[in-house]
Amino acid sequence: MSWFYLIVAIALEVAGTICMKRSEACTQLWPAALMLLFYALGLGAMALALQKIDVSIGYALWTGIGLALVAVIGMTWFKEPVSMLKIISLALIVVGVMGLNYSEKKRTKSPSEESSEVASPPGNEAVTVH
């Protein structure tokens, strides 16, 4: 459920940022009000996500994926300039997010994986029994 909350937090943060752009420096009432609502709900969802997800992973995913989505929306919807440097930078963010997610999966093991390890003398690696 924590990963669901993280996805919701990312979506709400992106929606809040779009509303921020649409609010024209908070001079437009409805976009500004929606911005505050989306950010408040997004922070609540993020707090729920971080109950089970490490903050280093959760926050990096939240900001990285949110940033990449907002950048793509900015280039497509708001017609912001596109450059090769932007594309490469966004690709590097995606690779970084994938690396963080992979590191999280490598760190956590299922109970069956943990029970298959046999302790070995100090200085030797654990042996996995198949």
C-alpha cells in the first residue's frame, strides 16, 4: 500500500505544480486553491508512503519522477523549449530512479530467501542452499 501512496503523492505533486503554473503567480483563484489542495493531499500521501518506504528511496523517487513528469508536461503542454541537454538530463533522472528502485529491491529479501542462507565462519560469505 505504501507504493500506492507514493504514486498518489507523485501524481498530486505534479497536479499541484501544473496548477501553480496555471495560477499565474497565485492571481487566479481556482488554480491557486487547487494548487494548495493538491500539495496538501500530496504531502499527506507522501507521509503515508514513508511509513514503510525508506525516506532516501521515497523522497528521491517522489522528486525525481515528479520532476521528470513536470518537465515533459512543460515541454508538451506549455510549449517550453526542448533541447538535447534537457532530453539527456531527463533520461539520466529516469536511470537514477531505476537504480534507486533496484537498490531497494536488492536490499529487501523475502522470508524464503533469508531462510535459505546458511551461516558460515567469520570472513567467509554466506552460502545459499538451493
